[in-house]
Amino acid sequence: MKKTIYLSMVTTLVTTLCVQAASIELDTIQVEEKAGVKLIKDVSGDEIKSADLGEALFKQSPSVSLIRRSGIANDVRVRGQKKDNINVTIDGAKVCGACPNRMDPPISHVLTNNVDFIEINEGPYNVEDFGVLSADLKVHTIKPKEGFEGTLNLGAGSFGYQKGALTLSGGTEDVRFLLSASTEKGEQYEDGNGDDFVGQISREIEKGSVSKTVQYQDKYKNMDAFAKQTLMAKMFWNITDTQELKLSYTANRSDDILYPSSKMDAIYDDSDIYNLEYISKDLGAYSKELSLQVYQSEVEHPMSTKYRLMGATNYMTHALTTKMQGAKVKNSFDVDNHTITTGIDYSKRNWDGGYYKNDNPLPAAKFHSIWDVDTENTALFLKDKIALGKLTVDLGLRYDMTEVTSANPLQQSNDYDDLGGYLFATYQANEDTKYFAGLGKSSRVPDGKELYWVGSMGNMIGTPNLDATVNYELDMGVEKQYSDASIKAKVFYSKMKDYIAYNASAVNKMGASYHAYENVDVTLYGIELSGTYVATDSIYFDYGVSYQRGEKDNPLTGQTGTEMPDIAPLKVNAALNYDYDESLNLRAEVIASDSWSDFDAENGEQALDSYAVLNFKGSKQFGKNIELTVGIDNVLDETYAVSNTYKDLVLLPTVGNNEVMLMNEPGRYFYTNLKYTF
């Protein structure tokens, strides 16, 4: 059943805690961009087009590509890696989606209006968190402030988009609190051809690519694409001069999210995230800072064919839940020129799902899709930061002990142990030049879908004896500062042992796949350039270019090709900015990509055309309290797609051997946002 957000209960709880709290002012958190890390600041202030964090990351970083599924809740790839190959945390809490088809990726459970900044750490250079194979996305949400202030945002855009968000923050020197709530909805967007979701499906039906049964029923053809409400409550309390307590709760409630390139839509998608962190400082010579974090996230996600023609008489529903519980204890201290951090990390994910026909469960043999699967991890980690004059050396080690079990007695349990770590060095040659290089090893275990997933026909899609994927990676780069410009160049080379790939050839004559996941060794490499150029006091440029390639060492079983999936081609982000008197900001940006000439055709990918999209945005400050933002995305109304069709996602059923339906991006999109600060 859907949960209800009890606003009054949360508000009362926060108020009570504030009244009972003791006193001390919170430290100001300073954030600096580290070598090899991309820092995206002021997300809540800059990314006001929509609440979709995936789309915001796509526009901000050349190494991030978008996986478009709907008008909201879209997923991302980083350096050609996605899903469990990249780690996502929200204020240190690891969050997982419930949908095996990635309709609710981890980043969809926090919205842009609640995000302060994001760290994108490319590579295996994080030993504090579980499963950091190829990249790490750390989302930091907004924090409560002293005094009292509030922000009201009212936004509107093309295709019926409407959004309202209110944030209240305040407190004394003793305690601070924050309460943020938002609501938004949007109609089906139109691509550059003028086709909405229904129109894009009709186009594929006319081409003979997909069956007519996947079209929406007449009574649902004009449905909105999504509706979403959120609530976030926080309380920060300094118990003494050296002790802090942080509490937070985040709720997301989404209804009727349409996924036109899939055969199912989400009836709703609900999540709750609870987070507690306790910090104690200066306990002694061997404890500069001791912290304890405990968190829990819960997600409910039923998806169904009930809006489609195939579900007019009998509709199928795939209902799933997941719960992630975690705890982390870490202690840091200084010894000479060493800053040492030690800790224990624990997490347990439960994942359960089943199939229903007309809201009645299928027979027991076919009911469970993911049968109450637990992934339990315990790890010890150690970090050492060594200052050697101009040279800084970061070391990390992590030992993981992981068990994956299913409640189905016929499905085997799997144990995975691994030792990983990294060496990362930064050399500050002078005030203007910095060199960095890293070498690391990391791993991630197969998830419940890859091991145990059962299709609605009772076919065993998962492969229960998969090995964990291990990544050996080398990164190198340089940063240069000039009087009017900056540049950062990075290269990487990655060798992955037992990469988990989807094998579309594992299909029988009835169209059901069996043991479709397979381990294969792969090689990845790439380069990224980024920087800025200041032309005048008011005009400056920023840019980013990313390119990567990937190849399997050997073809999958029954196949001949070795191209890696999900490897987006050359991508460019470039922008011209104009700032006048700190009250007027204008930005013109281009996001462009080469065509997909190298792709995994045997596993569903197809050639995509190149594109270049022009976006305009302007913000004007009126006095101290009012800011108006207007913008146009895809100014030239281009028709293009950024997401390919790798068959690890279940997309629309195909007719014959035709290509799977592509999901086009929105066409010309006007938006405006009015922000009032008080």
C-alpha cells in the first residue's frame, strides 16, 4: 500500500527536537574541488529547469551521458558505466531503486531543488563505500542555517510543466532545522518532430518496429507524464563544543509515471530515506574525529501494462520493493605528516518482487521475479593521506565480505570476498601547475536481478553462478592555471575482469531468455578535457570534452562481436557566460555528440545520429529578494536521441528483427522560474 506523508507529524517532531536541543554553532563546511574530482556546485540554485538530477548532471559534465526513459527519473552513465558499476550516495547513505528495469535509479530519489553540490569521483578511488567499481557520485543536500530564511520557487515550462517548492530554514546558535517541500507535474513532452509519447509509439508502429498492442488505450492517451511530491526535514544539533548530531528524513511520492519505450508504466514510485549521523571531535591523540552514521532507505515500485492496449482486458503488474540499511563507523587522527582514517562499513539490501495478473498473484511457480534476495556486506577500510611538501599521497585499502542469498531454496547462495585499494598522488609543481596520477583496484558483486531474476513466463533470466567484477584502473592528469584561463586534462585505462554483460543470444524459440548474464573480461580507456577562459570582466567561457572506447576481450557465448555496450561517443559541453553587475547572468550553451559508429549490435544497440543542441538561459535579480530565470532548451527544435537500446533494459517488444524503439529527447522547451527569498 502507498504510504502517506504526515507533514504535521514531521513538523512536530522537528520542532520538539529543536526545543529540547542544547547549544553550539555548527562549523561552516568548506568544499574544494580535488584533483581528479568534478565538483558541481549550487545545484539547487542553478538547475531549476526541472527536478530531474540525471538531466542536470548530463548538462554539467561531459563524462556523464543520459539514459532517457521518461520526463522524470532518468538514469546516467559515467565513462560508459552505469547501474551497479557506479556508486550513488545521498548524504552518505547508499540508496537503491526497486525496479530491475531502472525506472527509479538511485539519483531519482533526490531532486535538484534539495541538492547543494555533487562530487563526481571518476575511478576506483573510494574505499569508504560498498561497490565503487568505476565511479562515485556523492550527492550533498542543502543544510539548515542559523537565523530564519525561506525560499519559494515557482516554475513553469513547455508541455504543461509546473513546479512549486518551498524551503524554510532557521534556528539559533544551539540548533538548526530545515523543512523543504515540493510538488511538480508534466505532460507528455514532444520531440523535435512534434510527437508526444503516444506519437513516438505510433511512429514505431507505422514502421513495423513494435506491436500495436503497446500503444496507450484511448482513455489514457492524454495522461500527464508524471506527478511528484517531495518532503525533506533536517535537524542539526551541536550537543557540546565537540559533538554534533544530524537527523534527516526525505520522502518522495510519484504517481503515474509514463515510460513510452517500455511496455509497462509505473503506477507509483514511493521512497523514504532516514539518516542519522553523530560526530565527536578531539577525543584524544588518536581520535581527531569519530563519526557514526546509520541510515535506511525504502522504495516501493509497482509497474503495469494497465494503460496499454495489451492490458485492456487483462493487465500484468510487476510490483517490487527494496530496503537498504547501513551503518558506518570511522575514526581519523594525525601522526606526523599522516592523516589516517580507519573504519567499518556495513550494509544490507533486501529486494523482493512478484508478478500479478489483474492484481492477483500468478501461480507460485511464476510469481516471484526477485525472491526476497539479501545482499549483506561487511567491510574494513583504511586511508592514509601523506603530506610530502609539494607531493601529496593518498592511500586506501578495503576488505569486503559479501553474501548474496535468496529465500528460494532452489537458488544457490553466493559469497564474495575481495581486497581492494588505491594509490593516488598529487604533485603541486608550482602555484599554476598540478599533476596527478592514480592506480586502483575495486570490485562489485552481482545484484539480485543478475543472479536470480525470473521472467513472467517462469524463465530463469539471472545467472546464479556469476563472479564479482574486478576493476584495475590507471588515471593520470594535469591541471594548469593561467592569468585568464584554466585547463584540466585526464586520461584513464581500465581493465575489468569478469565484467557482467547481458547476452541477448540466450533466448529460446518462445522468446524467453535463460541465464542471460555472463562474465567477460573487458578493456576501457578514454580522455577528458575541461577548462575556462575569461575574456573580459563580464564574459567567460567554460567547456568540457569526453571520449571513451571499450571492447570485450572475447565475444559472448554464441556471438561474434566484441564492442562494449553503453560507450557513448565523443561528447562536448561548451558555454558562453555573461555576468553584469552581479544582477544579470546570461548563458548560451551547446551540448553536442558524435554519432554512434561503434556499438553492441548483437545485444540490441543501434546507430544513433550525431547532434548539437543549443540552450539559452538568463537570470535577473530584482533587489535582494526576487530572482527571475527564463530559458530555452533545444532552441533549434532538433530531433535527436541520447539513449541507446542495450537489451539489459526491457524495452518495447519488437516485431521480427527490427530495431528497438528509440526514445527521442524533448523538442524546443521554454521554461521560467520565479524565486522569492525571505
